[in-house]
Amino acid sequence: MFIGHFALGVATKKIAPTLPIWILLLAPQFMDLMFMPLVALGIEGYELGAYGHDTLDALYTHSLVGAAVIAALAYWIGNKFWRDSNGGLILAALSFSHCIIDLFVHHQDMAILPGNLGDLPLLGFGLWNFEYSVFAIEVAMAIIASVFYVQWAKAEKKGPRWFVGPTLVTAFFVILIAADIPRLPAV
Ligand SMILES: [Zn+2]
């Protein structure tokens, strides 16, 4: 699940109209954003595979405790910049949603404690084994999110250029979806 995280953020625009769309896109991906520097430092890592079959070593950013820490950071950012519009709670919830969604799709690679301290069981229900179903869910989420965003922009954005944001976001989803299609397993 990659597109779905972005979609959830975009779909939130309707209930969080005063938060800019870019932060709503980014917040559900804070965990993956933290993952990247840790990969660069060699602390976490990944090996690309077919769709749904990347091998991930993300024992810090994608641990339950790590996710809670990152959500706390999201809360701090939201509170600092968008306090009046409940930005802290919204960004924290979006950030932590990444962990909940990943728990369903990941292949038992999510730790409870950072670095899998104490060798506790790794979590993940492995829905990624149903590649086409997860992909269909991601596409559906992207469509719903885009429709919500169009509806919101059309109703709320004054001026003739209301469609610019929704068009950019929809194009972004189309690119991500098109990039995933060749990675799907042969039927
Ligand atoms: Zn992730």
C-alpha cells in the first residue's frame, strides 16, 4: 500500500479544509519519509520486488512504538502551524493511519518495539499476497479521494482556477497507478 496512504490524506481535505493539500498528502507518508534517511544511513533497508513483494527492513520507522513517536511529531507540526484547525490531531491521525493500514498488508515484518527489541513476534496480516485485490483497493481509494477533492474545490475555491489542485493530484495518482501496473504479477 503506497497510493492508498496518499489517497487517505487527500480524502481528508473535505473534513480538514483549512489544511493545505500538500501536508495532507505528506502526513500519511511521514513513516515512509522517515524511512528514507534511515535507508541512506544503512539502518533500515529494502529490496524491490513485484507489486506487494518488496522486502522491507523498517524495524524502527514501522514499529508500533516508532509509529507512535512519528505520530507525536506530526501532532507537534500540526499544532505549531495549524492549531486553530485541529491540525495536530488530524496530522497525527493521518500519520498513524499508515501503521494501521500497513499492519493489514505487510508480510510479518513490522516490529512492536524499535529495532525489534526483545525479539517479539513481527506483525503483518500479509494481504499483499492478494496483489490484485490490494491494487484494486488502492485504485478505488485514489478515485474516491480525487472525487472528494474535486467536489470540495468546486464548492469552496472561488475563482476560475479551482480545478488546478484536483487536476495535479489526480495526475499524480494516475502516474503512481501506471507505474505499479507493470509490477503486478502475470495472471
Ligand atoms: Zn510504510
